[in-house]
Amino acid sequence: MQKIKFSQKLIVCTLAGLVIGATTLRTGFTFFRTILPVRLIVNVPTLILVTAIIYAAIWQIRKTNNPATLAFWQGIIRYGVAYDLATFGWEKIFHSQFVVPASKLDLPYSSFSSQDLFWYFFSYSYPLGCIIAASQIIGAALLLFHRTRLAAVFILLPILVNILLMDIFYQIGTSVVVHAAIMLSGCLYFLFIEFDRLKEIFFVAKDQLPRLHLPEYLKTALRLSIIYIPVLLITLHGKPDKDPQLRGKYKVTQIMVNQQVVSRTGCADSVLTVVYFDIKNGCVFEFNTVARRWYGNYTKKNNDLEIKWYTPEKVPLFKGIISPVNAMGNLALTGMLGNDSMKITLQKIDKTR
């Protein structure tokens, strides 16, 4: 009988305690928070983890190497990961996940937090949510069978890695990141214990595909072409942000038409309030509301500025100069809009990434 090292016992027991503890904690908060005390919901997972670690010590003290014991703890990990992912899958199907309150859907995009952006993106398409859910449920089911365990790992690993990265970079929350990391660790465990088998498949076993007989230097050049050809094309194409110092959102602090100051409290629906200089030389004039906008493209050479509008139609060309007002990025536009002379003072209120 092969000896089971203490490190193996400790890892499998600790991981089982973490997986079951995390699953229990999430289930408690999701489904039983209204009927169970929060202290109980929090303490039970801690008790499960401590019990699992203590058992690892007892297992070592008894000096038993029964493979059935190891299989039992591995089975706990498999069930915990499978149950958790299947639950997430069914929640997506029954609209308990990827749902955004209707009250948020009419808010400006710029007001959304990273979490709101995350949920809005995935809530947009219910069929996509169902595909993700089906992948989670199928992978979870396959994880419970000995013969399909490794196939399940390859299905679930991309899903769990993607979940973890999104939770981190969309700042979903520390507890959510920890939960995803635990489930990913449980899945990775079954990948690592199959290391020898995977090494044989990917690196040792004979390749059945025929080899392409080309000079080695040509093969190397072709392989590297996925790097140098795209980089060269992108470099030659140029950056979409041709004027990064100008790009941003500007508040109109004063506007003069034909040397007369236009009152901002006058005809509210026709007063220019916001100007955007955007990527690809885009320019937008906004008149108090997003429903009243002029869209165009600007051409800038030194301080000379020309704006051609493509919507709405028949808006006259703006031609003039753009000059800095101070070191804070504030600007002044002076020129002609059709037959009218204009001077617009702009205050930068947003630095776009």
C-alpha cells in the first residue's frame, strides 16, 4: 500500500474544509439569511474548516494509509465544487443572477460602478447567461463521476479562472474573490494530482499528426509572425487617440455669440453646455441634454481647429482657433460657426482613461 504523506492529508482535508465551508457560507447568506442568525451562518463554515484540519492531524497520528479515506476527502471536494457551480448555474436560469434593477437602466453610463457595469453586461443577453449556466451545470455533473472527472476539470477551469479575474478586476468584493479562489483551488487540485497522466498526454505521447517539412528558420519565422505582423500593422495604422492632451469632457463656462454673452438661464434647450473631444478626432456639442447633440469630427493643426458635423444635417462648419486658458487644461474656442462669431470658454471636468 502506497504511503500517503502528511502534506497530502493536510492539503486534501484543508481544501475540503475550505470548499464545503465556502459553499455553506454562500448558501446560508443566499437562502437562509432571513431565518437564521448571521452569527450561526458565519460560524458554521469556520467550524467545518477547523474540524477538517484536526482530522488531518488525527489521520497522521493513526498512521493509516487507507486509500478509501483519501478518496472520501477528495469526494467532498468534488461535491462541494460541483454543488456550488451547479447552484450558480441554476440561479442564472431562474433569473436570480445577471439581473439589473430597472431603476438603474436609465442612468448615465458614466454613473455606473464597476459592479453595475459587470452585471449590466451579462444581464443584457439571457441566452448567453443560459449557455454559461449549462456549462457550469454540465461540468459540475461530470465532476461527480470518476471517469469524467478530468473532462469536468477542463470544462470548469476556464469558467472559474474567468470568474475569478472578473471578480478581481471589476471589484465585485473581497468575499466574492476569496470564494471564487477557493473553488478554483478545488478544481486545480484534481488537475495537479493527474500531473503524470497529463504529462504523458501532452508531452510524451507520440503525435499522430504529420510533420510539415520546411526549413527550421522558415518555421521559426512563421511562428513569430503572430507577433511581428499584427504589431507592425497596428503601428502603421496609428493610434485612435491622436490628441491625448485634448481628449476629454469640457464644461462650457461662458459662451459669446457675435460678441454677446449668451445667458445660461435663457432658452435652456439651445444653450451649449458640454463639449467632448474624443478618440478618432470625434467632437460632440451637447445642448443641456444628451437628446440634443451635434456629432462631428475635428481637424487640428497647431492651434487651428475645424469641425465638420455629420449629424444633425445642415449644421454649419466651425472654423477657428483653440487656445489654452490655464494650466488646468481649460480651453478657449474662438472662431466662426457659419455666419456667427463665437467664443467658447471650456473647463475640463473629466480626464478620460
